[in-house]
Amino acid sequence: MRKPSLLRWLIIACLCSTAFSQPSISSSRAEESDSPDPLVAEMLAQVQPEAVLANAGTLSGEWPAYVDNASYTITTRATNSSLPIQKATQYVYEHIQAQGLLPEFQVWSTTVYSGRNVVGTIPGTTHPDEIVLLTAHLDDAPWFGRAPGLDDNASGSVAVLLAADILSGYRFKRTLRFVFFTGEEQGLLGSKAYAAAARAMNENIVAVCNLDMIAWDLLEGPTLRLHTSGSAADLGIAGTFTDVVNTYNLNLAPVVEADGESASDHASFWSQGYPAILAIEDDRDDFNRYYHSSADRLKYVNLAYFSDFIRAGVGTAAELALPVGYAPGPYRARLGPPAVMRNGDPDETVIYSLQLMNTGSQADTYHLSIANATWITGFPAEVGPLAAGSSTQVTIAVSIPPGAAAGAADVAALVIISEGSAAQVDASELTTVVNWKILYLPLVRR
């Protein structure tokens, strides 16, 4: 994200005079009732701090990613970084591909920059032409040298990744897309290309929820801001977000702003006449002091705030897309969460205990394989037969070698294949880090 504009009133005037009419968005279930939807509550419960940490540390280069069938540490995600941003976009592509989300790259270019966005899709069941977007920008700053970009914007990208992991297990009336933009730091380039292409194809995008900088809460407010253009459609999206926070008892305090703040990718959709909001931490009174620096790292996040913000994003996307039930398929498993993190000391054995559930209608046997792991000492190669609707615990042992340095990591890619369907039914990433103790904000105050 770029720093807030000092000319907001000019932006608002431009938005109010736009020639496009914004599509209306029908009420979500949360707007019709203040009682929780059991399906959505189940989705939010799957956002676990371990998965948040594992994904955030991977995208910000605290430990290696497993991408292109090998380990690679993402030291920067700057749009102009060549190989690193290529690896980062490939990592996201492979991650959402593992969840069966019809991934694709959207290549864009200008006279100075080029890049590619990553898109994953869950087709709608009854209203597939109505499209809901959950978005974040993957690129970061500074543009040269090491750029962890944890808060700006690995945080939003992690939210969209986890939403893709979780929501892939469900179906919705509307089409739901997870979009990761590049070129945001150079002037919203990737999102401008995406929104312009959507308008050219006359796509019916009914709502965009853009997540940018969602992990910093030094003052522990826990304030977040929902920036809108002030239109009824934008305020409807913000209302759904606020309803999710209230209905599912999340420890967040949303503040809805009708200020036309244009400093992130949602503004590209405004310019094409689509309704959109920016969901961001308190960018007015509690701005991240490590913004656009090499110190924007995992150790400075407020994990509880970050996790609840992700839950709010997951719930908002689900409510806007109108959930109807579980994804179809006679043989299916879910390993949750899709990414988990453990830490321990050298010469210690760490145990992962993951639940494997057959959510299909027939008994099935599952075959497990693990790639890239060097510290794993034992795991079951086969689980089952598992009766329909039943579950079991999968235990995986990791032995941290003696003398391992603090911060060293083992990142294992776990794949499960269904014997009944001969298809991949799930994929998870198991991250074991030596002596990782810093999970919350440091003891600093203004």
C-alpha cells in the first residue's frame, strides 16, 4: 500500500462523477439475520494461528518455501525483482492449485514494468455470473535489497491464501475468486489491468473486498478501517464485513470510512464502476512504523489481531458469495489446517497430529507422501479404509538434529491421494522451525 493521499476530497469528487453505474449487491445472509450460519462458523474456526504463522513466515522469507519442487527462500517480492517475484507468484499458484481452485496467471505490462497476477476460482452454483472477489497485493517494498513485506502485504496475501484453502471445501451460489496482484507499489498496475479486462468482458463483479496491511496493532485497539467511496454498494460490502465481526464475536472494531481512500488495489475497481472496499489496520492512528522497510517482519505482528482479521475476511467472502454447502465428490479428505507450524529445540522430536476426515459418501483409503522434508522420521504412508463421515488422527514425527541453528527450518510438502478416486484430495505444508519464540509485538511503545 502507498501512503494515504492528502487530496482525498479531489478523489471523492472524481469518484462521484464517474460515468459508470455500480452494480447492486443483494443482501448476504448475515444482513438478513444476526444469528450465526453454522457453515460460516465452521469456516472461521479453521483459521488457526499455526497456519497464519506458517504461511506468513514463508511469504516473508523467514524460512524457505517449497516451490517448483525445491526449497527457495523468498527474500523479496518486489515487482522488479525478477526471479524472487516469479517464485512468489509460482508459490501462490501451486498453493491454490493444490486446493483445486482452477488457478491461472494474468500477465500484464506497461512501458516500464511487467508482471503477473494470480487468480483462483470457485464457480458459482446458481448465480455463476455474479462474481465476488477477495483480493490482496503480493508485491512489496523496498524495491531493492531484502524486503520481507510482512505487513505490506504478505499479511493480506496470507489471508487470501487461507481463505482459498478453507473455502475450497465449500460451494457458493455466486462465483468466488481469490486474486493476488503485483505492481501495486508501482501504481496499482496489476489491479488496473485486471479491472480493465473485467470491464472489457462486461463481467458482473458484485463485490470486491481488498485486504492490505492487516497484521499490525501496536496500540491493541483493536481498530481496523473499511475505506469506501461512500456509495450504497460499497457501504453494503462494509456492512457485511461489520456484520461478520459482530455475528461471530471477533475481537475487532471496524470503522467504516466514506473517504474515497484510493491508495490500494480496490481503487482500480472503482475506476471501472465496480463496488469495492479496502479493509486495513488502523492506518490513521496506529500506522506501522516499519512500513516499506527491511524491518517489516513476522516478529512484529499482533497474532491475535491478525488471525481475527483473517477470520473476518474469510467470513465476508463467504457471506457475500452465499454459501450453499460442501464441495461435491464421493471421495474427499480435509487436512486441517492446510499449513501448520511447530517449533522446538535441537535434538528434540516434534509431533504433528493432524485430523484426516472422510467427508465423502463412501469408505476410502488415503495414500500419503511427503516431499522436501529432511527432519521427518516417521509418518503413515497409508491411512484407511476410513468410513464415510469418520475421521482419524495422522501423526508425523519430526526430529530436529543436534546443533541445528536457531531459525533453521524444515518445510515439508504433504500430499494425500484418494484411492477411491485416484485424485489428490488435499495438500498441506508442515513447517518446523528451531527455537522460534517471537510471536507477538516487541515491548516497544510510543
